[in-house]
Amino acid sequence: MTYTNLLVEVSERVALVTVNRPEKRNALDRATFLALDDCFTRLAEDREVGAVILTGAGEKAFVAGADITNLAGLDAFGAREWAVLGQRVFSRIEQMTKPVIAAINGYALGGGLELALACHLRIAAEGARLGLPELKLGIIPGNGGTQRLPRLVGKGRALEMMLTGEPVSAEEAWRIGLVNQVVPRGHLIEAARAMARKILTNGPLAVGICLQAVHYGLEMPFEAALAWEASQSGLVTGTEDAQEGFRAFVEKRPPVFRGR
């Protein structure tokens, strides 16, 4: 896969996707949105890829937000179209049945934080800053930020971040549950790879179904979500992988999962 604004490398079943606009602090423009959409569509179908790490080029930014030159001058209809485009791309990432880990190497602001929120797990480098400063520009987060951030850190903390527009440090992000780990900058990608490798030792069908059970279950009433969970549990337990997992446990050996 070759893109103007993305770098994609695949090694040991892990795809490393790098937003590559360091001169713009990896800001999101329309071309980058479309590249991400195509890239994650292909990765979802690639049987050689079991997990994805998403990061930004350079040392300053993961993604420092939307490219303001794409937003300035938009009328209400154009701004809505922009929001819908970003929401579509980020929902594609969130709905992946392969884990997506955001490796946040610097500023994750505005659309950049919204992109990280769409990933399943987040690891931040020391010194990273995360925030939704859109209200300082007289706009609101329009690529899922007003919905995903409260679901992750709670309504009050999310509103504080949005209404003040002030970013939080990597350490504060970890304290409030916005990121899963904080690691030294030089160890960021290896920490993300280590997490991916750990996940890849599990049954791939179970990983995908677990991601879906959580994603869709959170949008359901609790009793309906429990019924959904039970159906998904039955589905995965009937697979060859589950039977192999049971046999391996009894025989005290590592399982050999085949994704079926």
C-alpha cells in the first residue's frame, strides 16, 4: 500500500501506519482522511495482518488536529460534510475486528485526539499532550469527540477538557483513563508492538468478537447487551479455535489458533 500522506509497514502480522505530514504536524486534510479510509479498509481484509499500530511522523505530533486551511471558509453544509467524512473514517477504525493501538508520540489535539479515541487502545509517550481545543476557534469537536471522550473518561471530565479547551499531559491522560500506558518516548513503538504481540497470542476470532461485543454492547440497554454477549459467546465457543484452546489448556501447551 502506497500513499502520499501515510507510511505503511507490515512485520510479524502487525501493521505500522504512520501519518506522514510532519511539516504540518500531521494535520488531517481531506486527502489524509481518504488515505486512512482506504488503508484501514485494506488492512481489515488482509489475512496477513492481525493488529495495527497508528502513529505520527516526527517527534512533535501524533496528529495536531485538522488542517485549518481545509476548514476556513466552509459554510454550514461544507462543515457538516467535513464532519461526516471524519466520522465515517474514524468509525471504520473503531469497528475493525483487529485491535488498533494509537501510539501517541506528541500532540494529539482536536481531530488528532478524535482519531486516537477511535482506536481501541492508546499508549502515550512522556511529554505528549492531548486535548480538544475546538471551542477556542468557535467550533466544536465534529469527528466524534463529543461522543467518544465522555464514554471513555466520563461526562464531567470530558466537558472540562472541551469547555476549557486545555490539553492534558500524558500522565493526567493515564490517570483519567484516556490512555492505557505512558512510556518513555524512545520506547513508544516497541511498547505498542509488545502490546500487539500479547494480543496476537490469543484466538483471532475471539479478539474480533470481543471487540464487537464491547463496541455494540455499549450502545444497547444493559439487558439487551447481555443477550448480545451471550449470542456472541455461543458463536465463538463453537469454533475450531475454541476447541483448540480447551485442548491446549488441558494438555498444558500453547494453543495453535487457525482463525476458524
